[in-house]
Amino acid sequence: MSQELPRTFKVITLWLLLGLVVFLGVQWWLHQQQSSRFHSDGGVIEIARGPDGHYHWPGSINGRQVDFLVDTGATSTAISAALARELQLDVLGSVQSKTAGGVVAGQVVRADVALDGGVTAERLQIIALPALGERPLLGMDVLGRLRWTQDAGVLRIELRRP
């Protein structure tokens, strides 16, 4: 019995290490995939469509790193109510918002948004919705300020002024 216990620990340890290696490998692969989808150079940002069919723009809200889902059909930028609470964003008021799932009640909050590539929106009014998933939506309140085109699965944002 005393010889089986150390052998059992060795087997368990081996499986845990193997699981850790697989986990770290998948995380590295996901990071590489994200990095290859976003490119910023010389006043032009290019974002390739992700495997889910959406454009993802890395950035931050009040300094917290997030991965925005670019939503050209959204009037306003939106985050989950849970994220708004976590960031301790001040509530400016209530709002009714039309979503794909119907009309939902949310709150208007204010935050600083910084997008990779140098795009910022300070003191932006954001809608905090209770049923929104963990990925914030980047709406036309930010996108409408930019010159952008979409072609062949690439969103191209021009930062230079004419």
C-alpha cells in the first residue's frame, strides 16, 4: 500500500503537468491569433475578422484591459452592468435600450476608453446592461468619429486627417 500512494501521486502530478502544458499552449495560441488579427502602423489600423465572424478591438476602460466587439449596429458603446460595478463607474441615469433580445433597462455611466492604435474617447457615456456578456460592444458613438472601411474581412481605420 505504501508503494502505491507515491505512484498515485506521480501519476496525478504527471496529468496535472500535462494539463498545465496544454492550457498554456492554448492560451499562447489564442494570444497569437489575437495579435495577428490586429495591426497598427503609420496612422492606419487594420483588424481582421475573427473566427466568430466579428471584429475585435483590444483596448481598455478606465485602465482595465478589455476586448471590444465592434458593433456597427449599436448606437452606443455598451458594457455589462457587472463590469460597470467592478470599475465603480458613476451612474448618470437610467435608460431603455433596444437590443436584439428586445427592450432592456440599463444605466448610463461615464468612463475613459482607450483603443489599441491610439484611439481614445475620454469621459464617454456608456450604457451598462445587466444581460450583456463579458465582451463590451464598441458602438457608433466612437466608430462614427473615425474614417473606416470594411473589405474582404478586414476593418481598416484611417487615423490621419486629410
